[in-house]
Amino acid sequence: MDMPPPSSSDTAFRVSPEAATRLQDIIAAQPGIDASTGLRVSVLAGGCNGFQYSFALDGEERPDDIVVPAGSARVRVDPASMDLLSGAELHFNDSLMGAHFTVRNPNATSSCGCGTSFSID
């Protein structure tokens, strides 16, 4: 029997209010962008610590995507990435060092200075 992918209420991955607001602003500022466009958050092998986060605007929702609401926008995560993001939060950091999306991941045992690469023991 096929099980449906978990809904956002089944996951512990969250989107901070700052990240939701920034994502909505980015989507609204793109001319001709489809309303179904969301932010795809992925975890890829590589980076200086073993894994790295990837963020990309994506208009395609895949059948196994886990969709996390972000205000009027959506964040899409594939199941393999969600395994590494359980309990984490997508955040938007705007500081003197720059403005960028970041993941506050309690599963990461170490990360690089820029925050895009991490490891898990």
C-alpha cells in the first residue's frame, strides 16, 4: 500500500517569520514568476564539512516533496533532505556580514563559518 508523503504537520522542519517574509518578497519581486514557485531547500553531499545546504527558487512540486508553509509562499524539501533537516528551522539572516537564508540545525555537530556546510556524527 502506498503511503502519502508526510505533510508539513508531520515534520519538525520550520520556517521562521523572517524567512517567510523574505521569501514572499523575493517571489513578489520576480517579474512573470508563477504563483506556484517556492523555495527548494536541499541537503547535498559535499562542502567543507560533508553536507551542504542548497536553496533555489523552484516552480515544480514533485510528488514526494514535503511542503512547508511560509506565509503565502511554500518551501519544498525532498524526503532524503528532510531526514537531515528534522528539527531544524529555515531562517533569513540580515546582518553586517550579509543577508542570506540559513538553517538552524540542531542535528549538525559542526559547521563552516559561512553556515552552508555542516556535518553530523
